[in-house]
Amino acid sequence: MPVKFNEVKQGEAIMFNNEIWIVFKKDLQTRGNLRSYYQVLLKNLERGNVYNQRFSPEDNVEQAVLLREDYEYLYMDGEIMVLMHPETYDQINLHKDLAGEAVKYLMPNIRVTVMSHNEKPLNVEMPQFVELTVTDTPDAARGDTATSVFKLAVTDAGAEVKVPGHIKIGDKIRIRSEDGEFMGRVN
């Protein structure tokens, strides 16, 4: 259903060039006595690329209705993620590309959100933070406590993460799934 662009909120999905885009950032620009417009950052759900576009507040856009469902990640079968619906126990198979780079932080039984449009899965959203266990990391070198020294650690999910020097094998760590940043040690 077409709506005026000034009614579209940040984070909502719209149809643009026959594709589904998420309104990532929306800024109203007014230049003196010229007409105002929205400078918008759009993110394509299928390809993941970001696009800069201008819209007039009176432009008609088609809103896309996205269905968000929670699933539980079970295991990886080659390139395919096997997910289970927590209430109905129905299993679905999705390609790992739908999760993007965050697929390397997947652990069994973690809850993910599958976004779909017209029953076609478009994206798999990870939780913002994941907790993983360090399985391999070098010991801290003596004297590295004066400055913040980072080292590579391998987690039980198989991902390599930069961690501070005091982290050792067996520690549980919290990682931000969107960029792999170390957020802290879990007690």
C-alpha cells in the first residue's frame, strides 16, 4: 500500500526499484527557502549493500511487510544452516549467506530471527551479543600489562577474535556479532 515518505519510520522496509530495502538512516534536510527533502540511507535485504537516496516528503513509496520469526539454530550441514521453530519444532534449511559474516559466531541452540517477505526468507539476524568459550590462545607475554595488548583467540564456534592479553583458554567471552568486537569476559 503506497504511503507518503514522511510517514515511513527509520527501520521500516520499503519497496524501491522492485527490491526490498530497510530505511537505515533518515535525515530531513531544509535549505533556506528551497524545498525540504529526506536524505536516506537504504540497506538492501537480499544483497546487503547500502544505497544513498533522496526522497521528497510527498513521494509515494510502497511499504513492504516483513515477517520476523524466531528460530533456534541447530547445526550446519555444509553450506546450509538447519533451524528449528521453538514452538512447532518445524525445521527449515537456509543458506549460510543469509546470516552474512555473523555465521562464524553461530553455536547450537542460539536464537536467531529470520526475516521473510511473501514466505521467502531474506535475512537471518543474529542476537546483538553472543557468548563463546576460548579454546585456543597464546599465553600473555610478561610485561604486556602496561599497555592494552591484544592477541588472537580461537573460540568454540571456530571464529578468531582479538582479545586482551589477560584472557586465557577456558574463559567465556562476550562478542558483538555484527563486527566481532570483544565486549568483555563473562563470569
